[in-house]
Amino acid sequence: MPSSQIIDGSKMTLVELAEISFEEYSNSAEEQADEQFEQERESFLAAVRATARQRFSATAEQLEWTYTPHAELPADVEEATAPLSPERPEYFRYRYNHATETPSFELVQPCSTCGHDRINEVTGLTDLGRLLATGGTR
């Protein structure tokens, strides 16, 4: 029962009131943190889409960009990925390093035979076409 709804606090001990108050505070802080994370995630994805549009085309902006959780990344790095098309295994990976303020796009080409991904930085649409045509070899 929220402390704001307690009619007669004298029936509760100070410890019980403090525990209820702290629980309300914790729940509120957690909700605010979740909302802030969601806003930051959406902001990051909007920046990724804008950068993809600028570097590649409006079509790259329309890809299904997905935010990668921080736990899976090096410190100071944010990431989003997007499949190039449903028929292909390759996908774009956008990384932003906050420490160096460096953005990068990479083409990730999974290898079902060896189990290792081939990863190449992509500088533009022509570079992407070359990597796709040559299977990622430089």
C-alpha cells in the first residue's frame, strides 16, 4: 500500500513506513530510468538512420535498425544493426565510440562454413557494392 494512501500511519511502525516509502521511491526511479533509456535508444536510432541516409541513401535509412544492448559491447560503444535484405545473411553494423566520437558502418558477412564473421568497414554505396560483389575480400 503506497504511503500516500495510508490513512492512519499510527498503526504502522516507522520501519514499515520507511520500507513502503523506499519501495515507492525505487519503483519511481526505475520507471524514470527505463523511460530515459527508451528516449536515448530512440534518439540513437534516429541518428543512425540519418547517418545511413547521408552516407548511403534513403533506402539505408529505411532498413530495420535494431539497438544492441550495452552488455554485449565494449565500454563507450553504442551499436545498431540492420539486415540488408531478408534474402541475404549480410547485415550492416553501425558503431559509435563515445570516447573517440567516431562513427563507423561495417558490413558483417556471416560464414556458415567456418562460423566466423567477415567484417569490413563500409565508406559508401560503391564500397558496399564492391564488398558484396567480391564476397568481402579487399
